[in-house]
Amino acid sequence: MDHVPDLGAVADAIIAAHAIIENNGTEMMKTLSRMILLSVGKEIARRIVISKEVEMPKEEAIELLKDPLEKGT
């Protein structure tokens, strides 16, 4: 059985956890939290591109995701 995760719910949970980790976690925890945020963001972006049948070079999509992550949003 295929299970399509609710990435909105995942993103909300990760964002909430990330805020706590950024304030209280170790450097390793902060790094891992950022990696999870990036991974979820990439999957959301991938699904948007697929749903709109738009082709975007991988490098361009990564750049779009990196900018907000680096700004902490």
C-alpha cells in the first residue's frame, strides 16, 4: 500500500521542533534540524513541480530552497 505523507503536517512539526532546537540544542542537533527542514522543503518543492508538470533544473530548485533556509525562515 502506498502511503503519501502529509508533508504540511510534517513541515509544521519540524518547524516547531526547529525553533526549540535552535534555542536549546547542541550544534549537532541544530545541524540535523536544518538538514531535516531542507529535506522536507525539497520534497514539497518536488511535489509542486511534479503537480504543475513544470521542469526546473535541480540546481535552480536547490538555490530557491537555500535562500530562505539561510535567512532562518
